[in-house]
Amino acid sequence: DAGITQSPRHKVTETGTPVTLRCHQTENHRYMYWYRQDPGHGLRLIHYSYGVKDTDKGEVSDGYSVSRSKTEDFLLTLESATSSQTSVYFCAISEASRGGPAEQFFGPGTRLTVL
Amino acid sequence: GQQVMQIPQYQHVQEGEDFTTYCNSSTTLSNIQWYKQRPGGHPVFLIQLVKSGEVKKQKRLTFQFGEAKKNSSLHITATQTTDVGTYFCAGGANAGGTSYGKLTFGQGTILTVHP
């Protein structure tokens, strides 16, 4: 498996509290992604990064912010968690490719429960 | 925005039967990728198709990319219990710029194999 870790792996929090999830890679890949996975919805892109301090929104970015201050770390922040943000969050990384997006390597996931 | 639809959502088969999942995009894709996620695990890359009409095989798995680069399929011959999991297709954006590294995932097909 690619060198990609997520922390924490599990978290239970209360509505209205801030939450930060961390993704760390040791592969020096350019692209990093945050997805959420919910039954019936597959994997939906929240935010992604195409370089240090370069980020863009995905299809479900409302209520989430990200930061990437160095190549190896990509942080996902829920400023004020809501119950609708209960989900499994996956981080992924990929390298640049000429023929379109390259294969993505996924972290183990973080299970977040917002009460 | 780009949408990728995948059917069926669920498929139950007897061991030894064949299985097919289909993927359709609302826009022309630069490439399409397939991932497998075992229960409780994270998505793992299977293959990437780039060329119009491309067909690739991995043992009992056959992947096809449509002529118009808007649809794809994964066919498993003679399923085994080890094939259990969720299969996702993911389409690469055909636009340039910052969307170059993005994938849009289908909802996934959950495959159950009965021994």
C-alpha cells in the first residue's frame, strides 16, 4: 500500500464543534483529495489539492474547508459539525499524468459520527 | 457538472455465475478507472482505460471503454467468493486547468456472491 495515513481513524463529536481530519503521505505525490462515502452515493469529492497552497472545491464542499501548507499534509476542517456530516472520509493521493487523472491511492478512512 | 451513473446498485449472484456492472458519463471522459472496495476496506485501483474502444483483461475481469468515451463496463466471468465487494468506476475530466486531476466516481455496484 502507498504511504498514506489518516488521523484520527474514528471520531465521535457533537453538533456545532469544530473537527479537523488529517491526511499524511510519504509518496511526494502532487494531488491530494478528500472524499466522503455514504450509502447509495459512492465516493463524493469534497475538496482537492493540486499543489502546496493550491486547492479547489469538489461537488460537496459546503461546510468544509481544507489547507495544504506542505506537500505531505492535507487537512480537512469542519468548522461547525452537523449530523449530515456523519460519514466515512477517505483521503487519496495521485501523481500527475499526461493522459488525464492518474490512479488514486486511498488512505484507510476516518469514520466520523456527529451526534 | 460531470455526472457518472453506475448500474446496478446491487447484484447478488451464485458462485460461478457471471457479473457485469455498467458506467455512463454525461460528458466525454479523458479516461476511466475502476476500483474495488472490500467490505470495511478502502477503494483499491484495478485498471485504467484511456483509448476509445479499449478492452483490457485481468484474469477473469474484462474492462471495456466505449467508442465515444462516455461509457464503460466491467465483466467478471465465473465469480468467486473473493470477488465480493463494491466496484466503482471513476471518470477523468476532459477539461484542462485545475480540474485535470479530478475523478468523478459512480455510485458503485455492491456484489454479493453466494457459495
